[in-house]
Amino acid sequence: MARFHPLPVAAVERLTDDSVALTFAVPPALRAEYRHAAGQHLALRRSVDGTEVRRTYSICSPAPAPTDAEGPRRLTVGVRLVDGGAFSTYALKEIAVGHELEVMTPAGRFTLEPAPGLYAAVVGGSGITPVLSIVTTLLTREPEARFCLLRSDRTSASTMFLEEVADLKDRFPERFQLVTVLSREEQQAGLPSGRLDEERLAALLPALLPVERVAGWFLCGPFGLVQGAERALRALGVARTRIHEEIFHVDAGTAAAPTRPTPAHSTVTARLDGRGGAWAVQDGESLLEAVLRNRPDAPYACKGGVCGTCRAFLVSGEVRMDRNFALEPEETEAGYVLACQSHPATEQVELDFDR
């Protein structure tokens, strides 16, 4: 089960005018709990005027090697300022070395286990953060692997982890291909400026690499970019099973299902951390909200159907999900749901958070 622990901030690095990298020191007793796969994320929480605020940020530091039995000594995440953001504003303006933050143990399935082959990513803005961990881990551990990174940013000054990505190009010049597109700034060399939409990607990707030979595609960033990239790849004949997506933010109402009343007297039975319970679901309430009223330790981070932290297996009953931007089709077909977006469609629903 995911758990929160207080971790000290070991470093705060300003990346751009509106983003920082936060590095946490992991004490020896907790390092095994913070072992992570490349591409996973951390949830951070704080209290604002008596209300708990949680936000998820991808780990950009490489994953510990299997031979490292101890686990990571440090973990780094990238944080970009969001207008009016309760946590990102705090991160950029107040967090300093020595502060302690409540940090959840790693979660997420936007991951890549190092293996030989050609891999590629299309990322936008802060979507570079998990992919930086994926690329670094892959190229460091697997000498027979290659990676093509197509990244989109507004300007060079707004590009997160610019030096870190350049360092990868210097370290692995034969195995790492980097292509940068700036939407609001002309480059002296490289591709013309402009947005990476579906039409442009459909023409660009086959010119950059043999699309049919890519073992795994990793799409990360704004909703529009990720959806456009997926449509372009599917039109190019790429199987859905080779496309992996992570969306950092979805506008309220995007692809949202209409709210429908909960059946009268609905009950959710949930198994969590080895213990079970059954509780009434109030009208309009999500299954996660019903569980949280009775089990505050239930896992969640964004409550927006994006991070996947609240994933649970639907043991019995039926639910409807308002939104799903976190689970792969194979996961939903196997019976997994997002508790934060699920509402009971039958009077009895049973979830297993441990499976």
C-alpha cells in the first residue's frame, strides 16, 4: 500500500522562471519503500487553511538498479507553476532546503523496464519529467537500447531540464536522438516553430525514425498533444499496446460524463491494506469519497482521473467512470477502475485496492 512519510528537502534547483526541481533525501530506513521504476511519480501533500492538498509530480531521477538492494538515497521531482496552483505556488516561492514534506511512496504505471530495442517519446512541457527518468535509466542499464525523444516547448527559456537532456546527448551520441520543437520561438537550426498537432506528427515521425520498429512509444504532457500523438501513431499503423500515455492536466469538463444519481441504498465493500469494510455511498458521491469517509488511508492523489493512484479492482457489481486518463485499455478490460471517478451503477459494489 502507498504510504506517506516526511522527507527532508535536500536541494531546490530553479530550472526556469516558472519551474523548480525538488530533491528529497531518503533516510536508510525508508529506502526500500521508495524503490521505484523509471517513469513513476510521487504524491506530495500539505494542509492549506485546514484542507488537505495533494499533488502528483513525476520522478525525474533514474530508477535504482536491481543490484542496488538499499534503494534510492535521493529522489528528484520537477514542479511547474500552475496559475493559482495551491501547491506549485508554494513549491516555487516557499520551499527551501531543510523543509520537510509529506511524500507518498512511488506509484504509477507509465514505466519502462530496460530491454534492448528502439524506443521513442513525444513530450510537451513538463511532460519531460518522467521521460527523463525513463531515458536515463534505459540508456545507462541497457547497452543495446536506443531512444528518440521529440520534445515540444514554448521557448528555450521555458524548457525544463535543458542541461540534463543535453548531457544525455553527450553521453550517448549514437543511441540518443533528440529533436526539439519550439512553438513560440524560431531556432537557428532544426525544425520550424509551431505546435505539434496530429497532422504535423503524422508527417514528422516517419521522417525521424522507422515507426514500425519502435518497441514502445511514451506520450506525456498536455491532453491535446498526447491525444494528437496517439491518433497520429494509430494512423501510422502502431498497435495500441505499444503506446503508453500519461497526461498531467485535463481541463474540467473535458470528456466528462454527465452526473447520474446513485442507486438508492448503494453500498461499497472495499479491501484495503488487508482489511475490509462495507459503507453506504451517498447520492452523487464517488466510491473513493465513500471509502475515504471511513478509511482516510485510501490511496489517492489528483482526484481527477489522471494519476491512477486510486486504481482498484472491481470484484463485483457495476460502476460508471466519469473520466479515465490513467488506465490503459488492457487494465479496464481486466476489471480495474479509478475509484475517484467511479460511481455505483448497482446497489452493491465491491472493490479491492490491494490487487
